[in-house]
Amino acid sequence: MAYESLELEVRDGVAHLVLNQPKLGNPFNAAFCADLGKVGGELASRKDVRAVLLRANGPFFSVGGDVKMFSKTLDSLPDQIRVWTAGLHLGVARLARLDAPIVAAVHATAMGGAVGLFAGCDLVYCARSAKLGGAYTTIGYTCDMGATFTLASRMGLSRARRFLLLGEVLSAEEGERAGLVDYVVDDDALMQEAEAAAIRLANGPTRAYGELRRLMTTALGAGFERQMEDEVQGLVRAASTDDAREGITAFIERRPAQFKGR
């Protein structure tokens, strides 16, 4: 499938998903919103994807929402937002439901919706020089694409609230201390380390990862007994896979497991 704002290439089980409007700063514009919905559907349908590596081309990871686009449609902006977020939120929802874990490699400044996007990833690697901004309120906006959920999940509710209300801009190290970032690495080592993590996950028990990813989205909201039952159902599904059989056999035989993602 062809994309206007993204690149997608799958190699050795890793889907390399690249924000690719570098001259514009990789904004979340109409093209991106539509493309994210489409790419979420493509990744959900592919059987060869066992991990996703999210990264960006150009001097910015992403400047976030396309303010210039907003300024051209001020009179119809509320209706336009409904159109744009239809594709955007469909893509985010489908990415969240993948079996394949998602690793983000944030090489440079990320603002607003871009922070919400990578906060929903399972592992976030961040270059030491990057800046991370909660920019929504600086233009009188509130959040979209599940950012209130993903940021609160990573940072805690009170810290995420402060980040958003004040439109804070954090350094990579501050982001790590706040829980927004998992690993801060030197700029020139970022892609190597993030890709190594994606490859490691791509060689893991993909369907078990998927059950865990989905369980984590309800961990604090479903209620204790409901969550335990959901865990049982997920465990039953995982236990029925070839990878579970291989994992147990490899443990007994004292050898590394060779998972196939099925």
C-alpha cells in the first residue's frame, strides 16, 4: 500500500514504520491522519509482522499537529477535526491491538500529538538531545489520539496533568525520570539500540505479547475480578500456541526457545 506521509518496510519480522514528511517537520496533517488509519489496517492484516519500530526522518521526530493547516480552516475546524481524527484514531486503536510490540526511536524534538503517539508504544528509546513537549494547550487545544490515557499510564495521572496543563517541554533525561521515556541513549547509538530491541521482540512469543499488550490497557480500569478473569482467558489462548509448547519444552531441555510467532 502506498502512503503519502509514511514509509513502511518489513524486514525479518520487524515493521519499520517511518514518519516521512521531513521538510514539513512530520506534522500530524490530513495526509498523516488518513495514512495512520490505513497503515494500522495493513499491519493488523499482515502475518509477517512480529514487532514494529516507529521512527522518523528529518530534523524533527514530529512537530505535532499541523497548526498551519488548522489556521486555514478556522471556521470549519470543529467539523474538520471530526474528519481528521476518524483516520487518526482508527490507526491508533489498531496499533494498540496488535500482537506485535512497538518500539519507538525518538531521535529529535517531539511535540503534542507526537508525544501521545510514542507514549502508546511499549518501549521508548530517546536520543539524549531530544526535547519532548506537551504542546496542546499552547494553542488552546486539548488532547486527541488517546494521549490522556497513554501519558497518564506512563507518567501517572498527576504528573501527566501537569505536563499537559503547563505545556511543559522536557529534556530526554527529564522524560525518563517522569516515566515518559524508557531509555535515553547517545544520539549516534539510538537507532542501533532501538532496532536491536525490536529484533529481540520479533524473535519472541508474539501471540503472548499481544495478550499482554491488550491486558495492560485495562489493568487499572476493569476491576480486580474482571481483570483476573481476562488474564485467565488470555493465558488459555497463549497456552494453546505452538510458542508456548516450544517455550516449555525448551525450558525442560535447558536450551534457548525458538519462537515462531504462532
